[in-house]
Amino acid sequence: MKNLSIKISLYINYFVFAILLNSVGIVILKSQNIYHVSELSAATLEPFKDFSIAIISFLVASFLPRFGYKKSMLVALLIVTCACIGMYFGNSFLAARLLFACIGTSFALIKISVYSVIGLITNNTKEHNSMMSGIEGFFMFGVSSAYFIFPFFNSDTDMNAWLNVYLFLALLSFMSFLFLLFSHFEEHKELVHPSLKEDFVAMFNLFPKKIVLIFLACAFLYVMIEQGIMTWLPTFNSRVLHLSENLSIMMASILAISLGTGRIFAGIITKRVTWFWVLSVCIVGAMIMVIFVLPEAIQLRLEKVTSIYQIPFLGFAFPLVGIFISPIYPLLNSVILSSLPKDVHSPMAGLIIVFSAVGGTLGSLLTASLFRNIGGDKAFTYTLIPLALLLACLIIFKRQTQNKIS
């Protein structure tokens, strides 16, 4: 199969970063328990990750075609390999902040490269939709594996045992580096602009387009919702449902699995149903979960739970909201990228990542504030506000897509 090795490499790289990026919720919980920091202090791990993603994406998105997508991914994998080793020996909240700054920097390089390469190795919109949904779905299964990998290294008798996970992740990152190093991929040099000035102009020229602005608002709102729930679900499980620390982390995997499942099914469904109707149903479904299912889960009033068999069915129900919200991000990304010329995919990917990163940080910090001020049992109900705004933006976005980007 043409481009098989680079396709496999893209999936592997995304899987590795899925574990690293979305361990932030786990490390937030561990930071509160081990390093004894407050909720708001622990929540700063999210901006260390997301702001580095945003800054690096803005600075290098237009430059990456010139540097080379493969080289960029190799550099990213080396950075996180070193960062994981640094966390193992650092063993402090400062080391955790530096770790997520490195992860964010590296992921910016990886995501821009992946999004751009998908455009180069697919031939039409359907192929683009399918691969985008597939790779984002695989990403979520990487996220779910984090919720089992971290508890595997955890110990009730040795509070530092969990740090061994970073030696494992350093090895995994380095293995991914070696696989990519020997993968063959012909990059399209004709997509490179004549000068760095034109590289940046290509990004800024996207801003006046109404469809781009509406899309960026959608991306911002979606990531704010997803990261607000995903980052704080382990803490919700621990504080509200009263699960043990290991069980709180493992139960959060249900959200990641449902996110991955939803994206894979969306990739199949959108071959037969218009993306707009798929996403509209998904947003309404998510709102129904928040209104009706979440309160029932909170009302369980469980005692301290140490076994998965002690959890009633409703305890598993709310994380299934991931099935509804998961198709939104990859499908919106695919719609906007497949509508643009391939030579602006890299700068567009940069804008996507910048606005997603800011949305993720805001979502985590707002949720942290809600946990602190009104309690974890009420914090997630406020996701109804960005969900309603997202539905409104989606309707406008659909109208804009009926006109070709000028």
C-alpha cells in the first residue's frame, strides 16, 4: 500500500503523545496528593502544556514545510524522551511543569506535521475525513491506555513508584523515533513558499475569511468542553464518587474509550450522512447526558470504593458522553482542511492548534475554579453553556461552508 510506513508512523506518534498529553489529569491528582498543591496550582499544568502548544504552533506552523515534517516529528520525539527522563529524576511539581511544557512544545510539531501530511497522502475529501477520524480515534485509545499504564506503576506503599512510568514512556518515545527514522516519505517541496515572510503571510491571510473565524470559534469551544471534563474526571471520581485513587484514574479511561469509539463510528457514518447532521445530533446528545445522566450519577452517594465491582451502572454512565462529543473535533478539522489548498494546510493546522490550546487551558482552569468554589458535584453542569454556544457556531459554520472559500 502506498505510503503505508508513514501512515503507520503517524498513528504510532499520535498514540505516544495521547498518553503523554492526557496524563495531565492524572498528574494533577497526583500533584495534589503527593506535592500537596492546591486545585488551582495543580491546574497550572494545563497552561504549561497548552500555552507551549499555542506559542510553538504560532511561531513554526508556516515554517515546518521548509524544515520538513519528518524532521519536525523526529525532533519532537527526542524532546519528550529527554523530558520523561527529567521527570523521573526531578520528582517535583516544578519538574512536572517543565515536563508538560516540553510535551506541549513537541506536540505542536507533531500535530502540525500529522495534519499536513494527511493532506499530502490522501486524494479526496472522503479519504481525508476517514483518515482524520481514524487517527483521532486511535489517539483516544492512546489516551485510554494512559489510565491503565499509570495505575500499573502506582503503589500504595511507595509514593514515588509511579515515576517509573516515565522510564517506560521515554523508551516508548525513543522506539517511535527509531520507527519514524527508517520510514520512507517523499515530502512535497513545491508546497514551500519562496520566503519565510510569505510563510507567515500565508497564515495571516486566513484570518479575514469568515469560515475560518467561525471554525476557530468551534474548535476553541469544543476543546474547552473536552479538556474541562477529561482533565478533571479523575478528581471528580475521587472527590464526588469517592473512588480510590487507582480506581478514579482507571474509571476515567471510560471517557477516553468512548471518545475513540465515537470518532471511529463517526468516520463510518459520515460516508452516508452529512457531517452537519452527525455533529448536531452529537451536541444535543451530549447536552441530554449532562442534564439527565450526570445528576443521577452524583446522587449515588457512594462510600469509599476500592473495587470496580462495587460501582453501580450509573457510575459508568456519564463518561459515555464522550461518544457524543468525540466526532466534533476531527470532522470540523477535516471539513476546513479539505476545503483549503494543500499549501496552506500547515498554517491552518497551526491556527487550529493555537485556538485549541487556549480553549483547553481555559476549560481546565474554569473547571478547577468551579471545583474549588461550587464543588465537584456541580462543576460539570456548566458545560451546557459552551455546548449551546458550539451548536450556534456550528449552524453558522454550515452556512459558511455552502460558499466556497474565496
